[in-house]
Amino acid sequence: MTAPENDEQFTVVRNEEEQYSVWWSDRTLPAGWFDAGFTGTRQECLDHIDRVWIDMRPASLRRFMTANRAA
């Protein structure tokens, strides 16, 4: 039997497009995702993501828009 979700430890993960998610701390990260440096309960991780992910556009889109703004 697994522990209740609020007792499980999660890790905030981020991909190359600077998109965030949560992942179980005791599992191997899926390909393309990296530890973003925060661990806690699922809710703590979601709260952290709410604080740090202020621009939800993918990084490639932000770079494209910045490069084409000058044109």
C-alpha cells in the first residue's frame, strides 16, 4: 500500500523549454526533464511552481518573439 499523496515527496522538474511539472522524488526523471531544485509535498511543489513560472510561453517562443521584435 502506498502512502497518502500528501505524504509523498515530489520534485519540481523543468524541461529545456522552461516548462515546469512535478515528479515523484523516488522515481527516475523522464527523458528531457531536469531537477529544478525544489522538493516537497505535491502541493508545496505546485505552490513553488506558481511562484516561479511567471511566463508560461515555451522558451523557444519567447526567444523568437524577442528576436523578431527588433525587426
